[in-house]
Amino acid sequence: MSSTKIHNESHPADIFKIITVAGLLSKYADRVFTSKIDVSQTQYAVLSIVGASKSPVNESEISYVIQRGLNSVSTLVDRLVQQGLLRRTRSEEDRRVNYLTLTKSGREKVEKGLDAHKLLIKQMTGILTKEENQQILASLNKLEEYIPKITLEYGDTLQQARNKKRQK
């Protein structure tokens, strides 16, 4: 057996290890963000996406980016609106669509969250060598590019969703 073949073989538990570590990281990130800025990591992600966008963002786009169901995103957005961090504006072209913008408090929360974000990066990458960090990032980037290619049959990509929206 060649070394390449051995390298490409994996054990069934490998994917479970990736999922488990992702879950642990998510849970820890939630604790850090909640303790530092009183919003979860997922809520912070929504605020960051809305704040970073140059064009209006709707809940469907948020749903795709954070890989959560639309119902979950609507609940998240409801809480952020109630907390005064997000503002919903109904589309004039399509009354079913709500666009999201940050309030002043939301922008301040995003700024404060940068420290929590930096802390997470420092803690998670601090135990690894520079080479290990680069290797993990390269591997995650490959997976991020590959997974949508093999899962197209289960749903639209963000670009397909945007193209459909434009056609309506």
C-alpha cells in the first residue's frame, strides 16, 4: 500500500471528532461572548454579518451564512431586535422580506465583541505552532469549499438563492 493511499484513508470516527471539536468550540465561544458582551457567539455572528455588509441583509442570507434554519434565525433576530441591537425594515418591493440594520447599540456591541473574538483566537491558536495553525486553516478552507459542492442536492448555495431573489 502506498503512503498516499494510507494518508487518504480515514477512520469512521474521524468525522465525529471534527463534529465534536466544533461543538466544543461553539459552546466555549458562547460562554466567552456571553460573559464579555452578554450575547451568544451566534448572536454576535448575526450582528457582525449585518454590520459588515455593504448591501441590505435579510434573514435568509443570515440563515445561509451561519448555517442555521430560517426559524432559528428569525428567533435570534427577534431577540436582537427586542434588545435594541438590530432594526428590521420591511422591503418595499416584497413585503415578505425584512432587511436588517444595526442600531447604535448594535454597532457598539460589535465593537466590544472584537475583544472577545481576539481572546478566543489567542486561546485557541496559542496552544498550536504556527505550522499547525496554518495546516488547520488550510484544511478548514478546503472543507468549506468542498462541502457545498457535494451538498448542492440538499439546498441552494447563497449565490443561487440571490439569483432566484433577483429573478422574482
